[in-house]
Amino acid sequence: MSGFGQFWSQGDFITRGVALLLLLMSIGAWVLILWKGWLLRRTRLDIERAVAAFWSAATVNDGRERLAGLDRERVVLPLLDAATFTPPGGTLETGGHLESQLTRRLRDALHGVLRHLQFGQVMLASIGSTAPFIGLFGTVWGIYHALLSISVAGTITIDRVSGPVGEALVMTAAGLAVAIPAVLAYNVFGKMVAGCEAELEGFAHDLREMVLDSAGPS
């Protein structure tokens, strides 16, 4: 029987629960890593292509049609919709200057897009920060359980102690194996989201200037 198999068979419900929790965290982290990596890579490509296609269009309507075909994750189109939206009259939204209205609508649209791009970041951060401690708890509990069993047997030797303790340390290694990919992915995705945010902020600023220029002096 392998070391982990023996550790599993000798462990109690707490030990097995910790092992299952780490397994679920690992599966969740890798599913999120693969999905989010694909999503952000496609989003960055779409932003680059969609923004260039919009500014090369002859009219805003033509540009919107191009955006609709290239913006697969709908991260650019909401900004254009916010910039060209005409609110109903007689409301607080129309009470301010056009500059303030545009800034507010574009800001809200940008925040909505960023929430979509940042989805899963909290989960990755939580897994990366808690998995080592969960694994350490499993190790401490496993060592305690192993030493308790040895003391009941009545004979304590190096051979009897080293085996169960070494098997219990697998939990610490498992916790690190779960945490490290999650932390690395969190940092990489954070940089990718920041790059997308910079591109979208620039596009929002350009849209605001375009609408103000077309509206003429207030």
C-alpha cells in the first residue's frame, strides 16, 4: 500500500475531510485557472481588434456593428452604449452638464465590465492563502493521531514514529501544491485584468471626447 493510501486508511474522519477539502480546492482552482486564462486571453484580443475596427468605421452606427461582431465577451460594447445613451428628460441624470453625465455613465459601465473580468480572483486569492494552513492542520492532526495510536500500542521506536509522521507531512505538501498554482494564477490574471482595464479606460476617454466634440460647445 502506498504511503498516502496507508495514511488514508489509518486516518480518521477529520484527516479524510481535510484531504477531500484540499482535493476540491485544487479542482476548483484549476477549473477557474483554465477558464479564466482562456477568457482573459480572448478578451485582450477582442479589445485590440474591436477598438481598431470601431475607429476605422465611417459612422458610429457602422462602428457599433463592427464592435458587436468582434466583442465576444461584451466588454467594449457597454462603453459605447453608455456614451451614446440618451436619458429621458426631467430626471436627476439629465440635470447636470453633459460632461458629468458622460463621466458617470462611462464609469458605471466600466465598473460593470471590470466586475466581469475580475470574477474568480477572490476565489483564487482565498485558495492560495488558506490551502497551506489547511494542509498544515491536516499534518498536525495526522501526527497527533499517529502518535496517539503508537502510545496505545505501548512501544515507541524511531521506525514506528517516522513512518506515520512522514505520511502526515504529505498533507502539508498537498496544501502547498494547491496554493502555489492559485497564487501564481492570481498574480498573472491580475496583471492581465489591469492591462484590459487600461485599454478600456483609454477607449472610454476617447468616446467621451468624441461625444463632447459632436455635441459642440455647451
